[in-house]
Amino acid sequence: MPFIKSNAAQEDKELQAMIVSDPEVKSHIDDFNAEYEFRKKLIIVRKNAGLTQKQVGMLSGLDYRAISRAESNSDISPNLRTIVKYLNAVGYELDIKKVAY
């Protein structure tokens, strides 16, 4: 059976061109990347606190499955209450600041 030649480099260039040329696509990608980075930060602060997901659940009063979903790249985004309880359990607080564009 012959191998299928991949044109990944060309496809990547086309994708990058679409991102640059379509503000709506760029907006969706930026939103996804921001949420992904936030979830990675949740994991980092939990691990820096030396806690497991189950321990964060116990400290926050949240089910450990909610902790798992908050950290995973699931389609379900954690709600604000979950985020605040999670952060409080690991010794952090939510801070909002203006972004310079």
C-alpha cells in the first residue's frame, strides 16, 4: 500500500493566511488560545501548591470532577464561581486588569 504524501507545510501556510486575512477566524483562535493558557496556569498553580485535583476539590467544596474539567481542554468552560473557589483553594485570587491593545 503506497504512503499518502502529506502537504502539511502548504496546508499550514494556507491556514496562517486564513488567520491573517479573516478577523473572525483570528478572534476564535485568540479566544481558544487564551482559554488554553488559562487552564495551563490553573494546573501550574495547583502543582506549585503541592495539591492534587482531589485535594483542591476538598478545599474548595467543589467536586474533583469539576476541578478536572476546569483544567482540561473540554468544551465546557468553568464558570466564574468554580474559578474563584479553585483559586482560593490554591492560595490565589482573581485579578482583572486592562489590556493595552
